[in-house]
Amino acid sequence: MKRIIYCLLFLAVIVLSVGCQKKPADTPQNQPKPTEEAENTFGQEEVSETLNETTYTKVSGENTTIAQEFVKDLSAEDFDKLKEAYNYDENMQKAITAQDTISAVIYYNEMYGELKELKEPYLLSVGAYQYVVLPAKASKLNFNYQVAFDAKQNIVGFTYAEYNDKGAPAAESIPEGVTETNYTFTSGGFALEGTLTLPDVIAHPFQGEGYPVVILVHGSGASDRDESIYENKPFRDIAWYLAKQGVATFRYDKRNYRYGQEMLENKNITLYDETIEDVVTAFNMVRGLVNVNPDRIFILGHSLGGYALPRIAKEAEAAGVIFMAAPAEHMKEYILLQYEYLAKEDGSVTDEEKSIIDKVKEQVKLLENPEEITENQVVLGAYKDYWIDMAAYNPIELAKEIRVPVLVMQGERDYQVTTKQYSMWKNNFEQSPNWVFKSYERLNHFMTAGEGASGSSEYMVKANVSEEAMKDIADFVHGNLRK
């Protein structure tokens, strides 16, 4: 099934409206799990508002009731009612009337067909949010609506997912003997929470001062500590596997996941604020933890996290670094290719897709001279300072200063960060004795396996990170990997 250009645009709306909400410091670990408690009902007054001489009463009741009415209005494309009849948080209030959102809803309605029936809803808890999942029977293809609510019963986001009417997936258990402890650290004035995963001390008694540790660094967007995407949790997969191999990990909620509103309002944000500062702070904190060998801390950067690794390595004295699906050049060189790839998935490009691609081209062109971007202008989701900082950064040049062991990993089916980027790393560093390169024929951007051309719909299918790839990480840490 083709997931065309709207998928990227629509997911951007979801990321901003769900992932980028401010969460209190005591937010529990953000792992989707079955909710056994009865649905909460938060009292709401009914409010009537007028739009184009039509009066809409705010829909109230339990979250499931609100979600059912909401998706019916999505299906009916009643955008006037969608704007007025529901309570949203600040970001979603803007997003619900955005043209990108409207276009996405229209597209998905056409793709799935007429809504015929909503099956029994079920609930998922994700951090401070409750997701109402509504399996939908439609005339062309069945699917799931997912509507997210905050504690005030505001709708903070919605998305479409693969059809599943069997209820919430069973919670996965931590491997026997493995322990996880949450820690809070403060970086740039923001309190962030992370999880230290330690091996079974009986099966893997540590030598010397403690276990080696791999710190996991997210890609772009607002990611939780597991780097969750739909039902998949790549960083949790890696953490649990490495623990069974005698390697500890530390993973944490990204700053713009917990403090998205503040990040959105700050026009001076750079890659340092988004990623680098928090990694370095986490690195220094982890060095002081019990059962951790302070001289055996490695850093794994995925996607944007890998792109930032040369800058991170300059500030954190890691024992080694791992580039996983990492770009080797500025985003302006490949972001357009992602849009074009998705638009062509079904072999054709519609006029509307062409229009969106043209808009992206205009945005990319602005990145050629970021100094000319105006103060309040948002380009590909970021302000002027972000792009000025990016323009001054050459990851390959800075990577020449890395003296510790380096592992570069690439899925050959990755359409987001393609093998061209991997080849750039390899062409520059293949002769360096401290660099090791591994590519995987069947893996995608998140290092999960598949066949044929990869696409965004693949991320909706439950899958785990390839054991082959995770074994290479463990071997690299233990010093056994060879070219």
C-alpha cells in the first residue's frame, strides 16, 4: 500500500501535536501498555460556539465517546465541526485547520474508502497521554484510527495505523535477570528522564569497575527513550539485547519530546540544543553511576543522532562511537529525495503531490543561504539559527578528528538515509584502522528486516531490530568485530 507524500506531512503534524508537549518531570516511562483501569471522565462544561451561522456544542463524555464522534467527523470531512466541536491543546488547535492536515484527511479517506463500521475501541497509555484506538471497517481497506488525549481531555493528535481489532498488544517483559532503573538529569535547564539497563549480574558478572555502556541517541523529531514508532521500539530492542550480552545501555527522552512547546517557541534552537548538549550531559552523568565502567562508555547515534556524532565525540570522551543510518551531509542534500520517493511509490505522481514537492524545493532552496531566512520564518520545521548552525557543520571533516573505534551501520533498504550516505562515510574512512563498516541487505532505516522496496507503511508493522545488527554492536563493544 502506497504511503505518499501526505504521510510525511501528516506525521509532522502528529509529532508536533503529540510528541512535542511539555511533560512534568515525574512523567512515567513512555512505553505503550494495555490500560486496565476504566476510562477516566474529566468533567467538562458544554460550550456552544457559532461558525458560519451553525452552532456546535462541544462533544463531551468519556474519551472513547469523544474519539468516536471525532473520527466520524473526520470521515465526513466536516472541518467546520472539527474546528469548533472539540477541545484541543494549543498545537492541535492550529493543526486541525491547517491545509496540510485537511489534505491528509481527504487523501486517507479516499485511500481507505467510506467508513462502514467502528469496532470496539481499546486504550493505550503512552506517558501522560491516553490513546483511544478505533478499529475501522471501510469500503476499500480496514485500518485503525488513533486519537490521543491529555489529562485535561484535550485532543492532542490523531493518526492512522494498520488494522488491529484484537485489542492492545500484550506488554513485553524485561528479559529475566535484566534490571532497569530510571534516572533524571538536568541539561540546559531541562529535567530529562532516562533508563539505565543493566545485564544480569549472575549471568554476566562485570569485570573491573563495571559494565560497558552504550548511550543511545535519537534521530530527528520528538522521540521518547525507546525511539518508538507505532508499535516498534528500536532502542528498547537494542537495550534488552545488549543486556543479555553483558552490555549496559542508557536511553532517555529527547528534549523536544518532553518540552516541545518551549522548543517550538525558542527561535535560537540549534542542533546543540536539540541533541548534542543532552548527550554530553547524559554521558557525564552515566560515568558516575554504580556498576558502570566510566572508561567504557560508547555512544550510538541513529539518523540525526549519527549525523551529530562528530560534534558529540568532540565533547564526550567516549570509548567508541557507532553511526547507525547516519547522514554524512546536510539535510538539504537528501530531504527532497525522501518526498519524491514516497510520491512515486505507486508508480505515479499526482498534481497535488507535485505541488507539495515544489513547496519542499522552495524550502530547500532557502537553505542554500540561511542568512537570508527572516527571523520569524520557519523552514522545514526550524528557524534561521538552526540552519545557520547546520550550514557551518561538516560532519565528514570533523569526523577526521575521531581517534576512538568507530562502527558504521547501514540498512541497504533505507530510503530515508540511503546507501549514498553510507558510501560517503566509507569512501572517506575505509582506510582508517579505527573505522569498521557493516551494511545489511534486508534492513531498513530502523534496522528491521523486510523484502523489496521499503516504505513508510513498513514502520506500521510490528518488528524488532535485526539480531545480526545488534550482535555486531555487542561484538564491537566487546572488541571482537573485525573488518
